Amino acid sequence: MVRLNNKLIRPINSKIMVLGLILACLFLGSIYIVSTWRAYSQFAEERMRALTEAAVAFIPVETVAKLQDSDQIAKDPVYRQLKESLILFKEQNPGVILAGVYTNWNGKIYAVVDSEPQNYEPYLLPGQRYPEIDSKLRQFLLEDSVDSLDLSVDREGDSISIFVPVKDNSSTNVKAVLGVDFSASLGVKVAMKHVGHAIAVVVSVLMFLIVLFNIIRKNEALKSLDLKLQESEAQFKTIFERASVGIAIIGKNRHIIKMNDKFAEILARSKEELVGMNWVNLIYPEDLEKNEELLSAFEAGDIENYTLEKRFVKPDGSSIWANMDVTTLQQNRGQEYLCIIQDINSRKLIEEALRESERSKSVLLSHLPGMAYRCRYDREWTMEFLSDGCLELTGYTPECLIDNRQVSFNDLIVPEYREIIWQEWERVLALREQFKFEYEKITAKGERKWVWEIGQGIYDEDGKVEELEGIVIDITDSKQKMMQIQYLNDHDIMTGLYNRRYYEKTKNQLDKEEYLPLSIIISDINGIKIVNDAFGYPEGDRLIMETAKIIQGCCREEDIVARTGGDEFKILMPNTSREEAYKFVQRIMQACEDYNRRIKDQVHNISISVGFSTKLYPTENIRQIEKEAEEYMFKHKLLEQESHHSTMLSSIMATMYARSQETEEHAKRLALLSRMIGERLNLQQESMDELELFAMLHDIGKIGIDDRILNKPGKLNDEEWKIMKKHSEIGYRITMSSPGLQSIANYILTHHERWDGKGYPQGLKGEEIPLPSRILAVVDAYDAMTEDRVYRKAMSHDQALREIKKCAGTQFDPHIVNIFVQSMLHFDRKQFAEEIASEKNLDKLA
């Protein structure tokens, strides 16, 4: 760099030196020209003086002295001779303007003769005085002491006057003065002639120096240009080699001539490998067609350059994306061109990832059960972007809502939610939280849809909300399901009334002073277990649903009616006094009686027990109030239970007799036969009564067996027989549900057990089987064999006894069989039938 600076300093010094010479030349040349001007101006004056002095020599002094001032002087031969001499002098000397002789006459200066023709105006008239030159001539003519020439310029300033005294040869006395007016230009011409030469010399020298300066300047410019070129080449080489883009020079036939390291690095090849290679062969096949189209147009001169993003093939077969610029080299137009490539592989991967992201986003948005949005933070929620899901969600295309062109988003919100939504947005934006809200929208068809919106604010650098963005999802189906779930959570599925959970929650909510007095009513269905056991749970469910309808039909809109147990109902009655609650209970009881009268079927009668209590003061405990209502209900239940169960059992037996082949007479026969065996066994009266009751009700469980199986004319299949066997268990449950029949429930359960343990349902053996069940097994078999059936004829008395004896020890208790057979040896069937039919026996059995 220092050497480069020194090279630059030397040309600068040469310029300064040449400029100094030029300035010196100008200065010295000016002095030379001025000196020349002065010298030759002086030389011209000297010539004028010499010429004037020479002219004086031709003037005859004596003759001049003789001329006197008179009118006749012009005729004097001397005068004419002198005048002719002066005229000739003027003619021979072109620079002479006027020549005249002056003399002193009587102390005054007068003109004697001049060089002008006599008729020329103006001319010096003989004897004419010239006061204007008195001062010039006085020193010659009046002052004899001066012997010098006087040079003066005339009045116009364009002439030079030379005055030379004309002296007497014999003395120094001045007799006259010769005055010659020379043209001032004569001196100028002489001076200019020589000054011109001097100027020419100075200009020549100056031109030489200027030419020299230009030569030096150009030379220095060339040297500077050369240095700059060297520097530029160095810089270009540095840039070329260290550029962050790949640069290559392509020659004829598309072969690579030269490239930088980056070009080779991008293509993952060595420079040696690339030199001489046809660069088109490096292009990825799928991009070759487009490149060939542009390159051909470029080589044909149709375009000066082109840019293309394409892929190049690496040696390992992979590809790399590059942005390629192809342009001409000006100094080699048509011969070589420049190829610049920039590695954009990372950008392309990002773009591809972005496109994939956008595609995924588009797919996601298009499959969302709603719409994505971006809107302004204003009261209309002015939309700036909406996804395609807008149409399905609202019935409007996105274009209809963007910028509120046809309708605003706020117009679609159900009115009661609009202010709530605005306030919620204000709250979450102030806290910079997410907006999450469920509300209803109105579609273009006027339908209401539940939507769930989640969004957030977009803030600027100052923290101000610029816009909002989020997503609105259609949750109508899920909301309906949630409402269904909520309904199921709060309601009893069977009756549609509220359930215990909702009752307990609402009870706590109503336990406030504003709802006092608060009455609680509790009711329970009587005999529901008997109905379930006798007729099956569907019949029990029907009874519960009918009861629920009756109770709900008696309630007010503000009352909370809940099914809190299997057969239990509770009612919360806010702002209801004890008197109003009592009237309500009476209304329910009356509604049940009206229902029972309508159906005229005692089996399906509804009987409920009801209790109530009222909270009057805030200090009272709601649980205690509820307990009081339950106690009231239980007291009522105890009073009605026995009567209801008796009525229910009578209804069940009547129904069973009506549905099956079993008759009331069959039951009565079994009762008499069982009593007969009981007497032989010396049973106590209480056991005899239980035995008789058991015989009457032993098949009560058949009320729960399907009629198709119960009355099937043929033999039952395995599945049907399995169902039929359940009647003993059903009968057990029915009697266990009735407080007065619980003592015979176990007998009913085991009346189909066998002595050998092969019976059902428990597989009891021998004396494990209760005695009444063993007795009934024998008498029931006898009566069944001696009575006609749909599928067979009745056996005779003796045949039946033989069959029973045959099964003793296996099916029947041998001791009971023996007693029964002995008792039946003298059995009169006709008399037995009459006893059954007699009023005496009917009353007895009843």
C-alpha cells in the first residue's frame, strides 16, 4: 500500500513542477513582452527624432530667417521651395501627419510653413499663432538655454509631436523650430511587430509546457489507471475467489472455463473436475427443459440474461437447489458468459416445509367442524379472514362476512349473548389470556347452533390490541349430547323426574331464607316388591311410572319432583306453607284413588304412603325437616301396609288362577290332603295353619312365568323348563315381601326339592328339606296324577298310589309316603270332592 502511495505521489510532484514552469513562463513571458513593447516603443520614438533631425538638415536656416509675416509670403519662392520640401518629406515618410516650421517674431511664436497643400483645411497659415504650442516652442525660441527635444502628444492623443530647433550654423542661436507630428500608431506598429514576435515565442514556450503538462498528466492518468486496474483486478480476484456465491465463466460449447471455490463447493465437486465440463450436464433432469429453453434464447441473443431457480446434481446423485443468474460478459459478447449460482437449498427446504405446513393448515382448516378467523377488535367483530368452514357453520360464504359486506359476525350471535361476549373479551384482553366461550349463533337459515370459540388478541409494540384471531367450532351435537348427559345426570331415566343427585343439590340451593317456608314431601309406593316378584320388573316399572305421572301432575311448575329411590319420591316445594303442603298431599291421594277406579284392576292399583314437613325458620336444619317427613311417611305406611298386602295377594292369586291351568280347587285339595297328613303327624295348630296356607300359595311364583310356557300343551324344552323352575324362587320373593307370609316363604322355595337331593333350586336332600315341603311334594304329585291335563288323561287312585310308593326314597320322603298311602286306603274321592265344594270347607280354608 505504501509503494502504491509512492507511485501516486510521484505523478503529483511532476504535475506541480510542470504547473510551476507554466506559471514561471507566464510571468517571465509577460515581463519579456512588456520589455519588448517598451524597447521598441522607445526605438520608434528615436527613429521619429532622428527622422526629424534629418529633416532639419534640409531646411535652409538663412532662408527661413528671411521669411516675414506678410500676406505675400505664400508667393515667396523661398516659401514655396520650403513648403514643397515639407510636402515631399511627408509623402516619403508615411508616418508623418504634419510637418511645420515655427519661428519667433517679435517675441511671439508663429507658424512659417507646413507640409499641407495650400488648399487643405486645416493647414498652418503663414504668420498664424498657435497659443496651444507656445509652451512647447518657447523653450526653443525664447529660451536659448535648452538644447533638447521635447516629445509631446497632441490634443487628440493619437499623434506624437517632435520639435527640433533650427540653428544658425555660425552660432548656436535658434532661428526656427521644425515640428513634425507623427502618427502614434507608427510607434505602436513597430512595437507590436516585435511584441508579436515576443508573444509568439512566449506562447510557443507556454504551449510546449502545456503539451508537456498534458503529456505528463495523461501519462500519469495512464499510470493511475493502470494502478487502479491492477487494484481492481486484485479486488475482483479477491471478490471472485471469496464471494459467497458461486461464479463461473462459461465459454464456447457451454464448457466451464473458470470458476471460484464457492461454485465448486456448491456443486460438491473439485475445480479440476469442473473445468472443461459442459455445465448443462450438471442440471437436474426435471429442470433441464426449462433451462434449455431460456439458455437457447440467451445464446440466440433474444434475451441478455435470465434467472432461474433449479436443481443441480451432486456426485452422490442427490440434488441441491440454487438460484442461477446467466448474463453476458461485455468484452466477450457472444463468446463467453457469466454463470452465478447461489445456494438456496435451505430456503427451498424451508419453503417446502412452509408449503407443507400451509397445506396441512389448509387441510386442517378445511376439515375443522367450524372456522378459523381474524377480525378487528370492534363491536361488529369485522372479519378480515375466514376459513372455508364459515359456510357450513353460518350458512354464509366468507366473502359475505369479510368487512361486513352482507352481514356482520355480531349479527349472527344470539342477542342475549352479545354483551356477555364483549365483556368477556374485554376481561381476557386486559389479562392477556385466551378467550374461551360457548354461545349460540343464528345461521342464514335461522337455525340456532351451539359454538365453542377460542381466541386471543394480537398486540402491537405499544401493547395495543391490533386484531383478534381464533377458531369457532360447531359443538351443537356435542352440546346436545352434553345436555343429554346433563339431563341423565339430573334426571331419572325411567320416570323423567329429577334424580337424587339433583334433588340433593337443589335442596341445598333452596335452603335459603328467600325460599321459606320450604316444604318437603316424601312418598313411597306400597307393595312394589310384591309386584316385581309376582309380575316381573317391567310391571313394577310401569307402576312406578304411573305413580310418577300422578305425582308430577299434581305439582306446580316451581316444585322439584325427584325419584330418590326405587319406589320413593321426594318433592321440594319452595315458599309453601304446611297447610298448602297438606292440601297437596290430599290431592295426590285423591289422584291415586281416581286412577284405581279408572283401571278397575286391583293387581295394578296404586297405593302410596305420603309424609311431609315444612321448614319455617332459617335456624331449622333442613335434614331434620326431611327426617320428619320420612317418619311421617313410614307411620302412614305401617297403617296401610297389611291391608294393601292382603289385597295384593288376593289379586295375585286370582290372576294366577286366571292365567294358568292351576285352579283354586287344586289349591284347596292340596290344603285338605296336607292337613290330613299333618293330623297323622300330630302337628300343632300353628304348623297346621302354615301348612294349609303354604298348600294354597305354593305356586304363587308362577305369576312371574310367561303364559306361553305356563300353558304350553306339550313337553317343555330345556330352556323353557329352566324358566319354569324359577317359579319357586319367585314365590319365595313374593312371600318374603309380605310380612304375614314370610313364615311360609322357605317352604315355597323348597317345595320342588327331592329326597335324593336331585330337586331344585337348592338341591337339598333328605331331612334338609322342610317338613311342609316334603308333605306338599307327595300330595301335589298325587293330585296332579289323578287330574286330567291337556297333554294326558288322569290316572286312577290306585295307579297314583303305586307311582308314589315307587318314588319313595328317591323323590319323596318314605315316611310321608307311608303315612299318605295308609291314609288313602279308605279314601272316598266322591266324598272328598263334596267336601271341597261345601261351604263349610271353603270357610275353613279361607
